[in-house]
Amino acid sequence: MIPSACLGHGRSGILPAIMTTKPRPKPTLDPEHALGAPGAVIAGVDEVGRGPLAGPVVAAAVILDPARPIAGLGDSKALTARRREALAREIRDKAWVGIGIAEPAEIDRLNILHATMTAMARAVTRLPVRP
């Protein structure tokens, strides 16, 4: 239950501010390209599996092909499961993908942060194109 102090009156409370949805700007690679040479190949890297108490940490590195745009990319947590699966197939078909894994023994030996970085580095080295 939300404490009444957070609700406020009218639009002055915290809850209305949290619930307000502002249009997001369309994502671009402008910040990434500003860091590299024009035409630089940019890879995005992310991980899954840092929260569980058992199992590996897995990372993916993805390079999107500007000649083969993928409509609808965004925060995967905001997508339906069906849309997420459709986008995953399209990403595998249209982008370059590398996967890296750090096993539980490595997590125990290195700690979760360093094991995550190891999985991410492995994902980048498995890309068919060098970022």
C-alpha cells in the first residue's frame, strides 16, 4: 500500500509525478559516434543472471547493422513476451551477436562483478565483426 503522505493532493504529490509519462526521445548512436571515428562500429553489451544464487552469468554483445534497421528496439522489460521473442529472432537474423558465459565456479573464484566482466569480454571476442 502506498503511504498517504506520498499521494499528496491534486498533482502535487509524488505518485502523480511517478505516473506521468513523458515522451522519450528516439534513441540514436550520436553519443557513441562522438567517442569514435565516423563510421566506427559500436557494440552494445549486456548481461543476464547476476541475481540468481546459482547458475552462470551470460552476456551478449550486439552490433546493429545500419543497413538492416530493426524497428521497435527498446527496453526489453517494457515489451510483451511475444514482441520480445519476435525481436530476438530479428536481432539474430539482422545483427552480429556474440555470447559469453562465466560459469558458477568462475563466479565463486572471481566474484560476480569480475565474472560478469569476463562474460562480457568473451561476448565481444565472439563477435564476427570487431567493434
